[in-house]
Amino acid sequence: MDWSLGRWLRTLAVAGCAGGFLALVGALGTDAVPLGRRLIYWIGLSLAGAVIGSLVARLIVGRLLAGRSPWLLGAALVAVLTPIAAAAVWGIGGAPPLTGRSLAGYLVTSLVVTVAMTALMMLTRPRQAITHAAPAGAAPARFLDRLPPKLRGAELYAVEAEDHYLRLRTSKGQDLILLRLADAVAELEGLEGAQTHRSWWVAKAAVRDAKRGDGRAILTLADGAQAPVSRAYAKALREAGWF
């Protein structure tokens, strides 16, 4: 995960805008509260939720579900953050005595807000082009279990999308498997590489040459294949030192 200053600022900006919107529309029965107080309430709550959510994602959920689908990570975040948000709303409201009905109300309200905020954060997140090598002693990338028997033990050079299939380029040759590239990239976490194009993931160790021209880059791989680098991924790869 990218936890740079830019990522934090982007997260807080999205949360602040969402909180401002909730305040302006008087969300969840707060329309009778003066606008100034609503802005302080909703923006403050949204910013606090963004910080807590990011820390939970990084320190707990992200580690337990490393390499899994981003949407599975989002669902886990909602499950963890909903009771935390409910407790926060209850405490900010003066911590009134709880009944079964009021507790359900806090949980439902918090669930709606948490789902909306998590979905917004995920939809506005930048593309994650880079996958990372696994630390010493860690289990290998889950994607390697998908290699056909004839390619087992090979060095993976690249994964190329072809219609509904993926072409696997390895040191032992090529083969096709049925899988979406988005799912493959999630499972490739644990190998040092990057998605270079909407149809390509490339292992960094397989790159033998990089050429730039006409505003685009081409990576030449160990098997002679040439992987394109689209503008959507070029900046992240350039900052990571790929070319």
C-alpha cells in the first residue's frame, strides 16, 4: 500500500469534501442543527474516520488480507469500522443510555456512513501499479499456484491479458489460463513487479531494456517480448526507477 504524504493528503481531502456534503444536506436528521455546527460535526467525524480507517487498513486488515481483492479489504474495513463509528457517534451525542432499539439505530446509521465513505475512498484511490517482493520467510505469491504443471518452478516474466485469458510468459515458455488481470495482480503481491498497461503485468527482474519515445515507454523482457507502458502507469514506474 502507498502511505506517502500525497496519499494521506488525498484521503483527508476526499473525507473533508464528503463531510462537507453531509453537512450541507443535513444528513441523518442533522438538518435542524445550525450549518456551522453541522460542518464541524460532519467534517470532523469524516476526517477522524478517514485517519482511523487508514490506520486500521494498514496495521490490521491490510496485513491479514494482504494480496486479496481490494473490495474484500473494503468489506473487512466496513465490518471493523462500523462498531467503532457507532461508539463514536454515541459518545459525541452525550453517551445516552442504550436500549436495543437505540443500539440498532447507531449501528445502522454508522453502517450506512461507513459503507459510503469506504466506497468513495476506494473509487477515488489511484491505480496501484506496483507489487512488492515478499519479505524473507513469507509465503510465495498466491498467483504462482496457478502456474500450469509444465511451468512450475519457472521464473515469471510477465502476465499478458488476451480476451478472457492470461498469457503467462516464463523462463520455461508460455501458457494460457482463464483469469482476469485485475484478480491476477492482486495475487501477484509478493513478487516485485508492476502493471505497466491495462493488459500487462511485468516482473521487474525480467526487464532487460527500457526505451522511451512518442511519450510512451517500451520494456524489453528476458524472453524478447516487448511490454508497453501506458501513460496511466508511467509516472508510478518512473518514480520507482523502472526507466
